[in-house]
Amino acid sequence: MSDIARAVAFYEGRLGLRSLRSAPSAHIPDGSRIYASGGGPALNVYQSVTAGTTEATLATWYVDDLDEIVDELTAAGVDFVRYEQFEHDPKGITARAGGGRIAWFQDPDGNTFAIEADV
């Protein structure tokens, strides 16, 4: 993220992720956050001058009820990305290659994340 305060507002406020700890990032005191992520691996978010420069999906969360999660995030103000090459339903969900469904969203810097379900 280009601004850790803006990152905290998004990841904690909109996504509802719980911060496990904060730490310095490079020369920025309190410039990173480690977030709990579904009881498994943690997500490290840190301030960086290269934030938002990749077009790749940075992380994907696998969920049981994609519609429910998309509804919750939409209600929290998260916008879902729609790509021209895919057909999306009104919520922004599309069929995933190999089966299942997927929805993409971006943080304020344009870093892309996905939520997927097998059904």
C-alpha cells in the first residue's frame, strides 16, 4: 500500500480482517500489519512505493458461500472488478476455469484479490 493508514481503513474497516500485529516496514515505523486470514496463513500488508504496480491477483481466499461473502463485502463498500473477457452476474461473480466461481476486488491502490468457491 502506498499509505498504511489507508490500508488499515480498507483491510480492517471494509474487509473486516483482524490485525495480529503491527511492525516497522523499511524506514516507516508502524508501516506494516499482519492480518489473520481464515485460521491459516497470515496476510502481510505493508507500505511500499511499488504498491499497485502488478496486474496479477495477489491473494485468493477460498470460501464456502461466495454469494454471502460478496454481499457482506459489497455492503461494507467493496467494489467488485468486472473484466471484459468474462461474463459476470449482477454481483460481479463469474465462472472459474475448471469449475466453481470467482469474484475479484481491488484495494485502494489497485492491488487485486479474489474470493473463490467450488460451487
